[in-house]
Amino acid sequence: MMKIIEVDHVTKRFKNKLALNDVSFSIDAGKIYGFRGPNGSGKSVTFKTVLGFIRPNSGTVKVLGKKSARTSSLPRTPASRFLNTVCWKTKPAWKTSTCSKS
């Protein structure tokens, strides 16, 4: 089965703050996954790294088999933008809208 996303030993530091510590996982095509954890556990940093918005200090990220633009010297490719449909909201949708508005 094809791997849509592969995260391999990714570490990210912001000055003295360790945000991701040797994170590894893969997502198979046609599967639905959840990504959960307490505040400050690195969920957003992980997704921003997969999307190529943040460069990891070490490790590799592949989307559709190609290295993320931020983990290589290549320009951004359609594969690295594959997940740009992620919607970052500042307020939970349930506080500001109904199901029909979301």
C-alpha cells in the first residue's frame, strides 16, 4: 500500500524548547487517522512540518514519496502542497457556527 505521508525521526527545536523529539509515523493511502494529544504536545508543529511551513532540525518528511520542500533543497512541489487543505481555526467551529455553516 502506498504511503501518503512518511515522517522519519523528525526533531524540531525552537531555541531551547524541544517541540518534536524523534517523531516517526506513516499514513497509508485510503486510511483515516486521528491525531490527538494535550496542549503543547506538538500536534500543530508536526502538521506544519509535514506541510513544509516549518523546517525540522533533523529527520525527513515525505509526502507522496517526495521529500518535503523544507527538508530538501528542492522548490515546493505539488506533492509538498498536497495537504494544504488543512484549515487552521483560531476558535473551535462549534462555538461560532452550526454544522450547516462548517
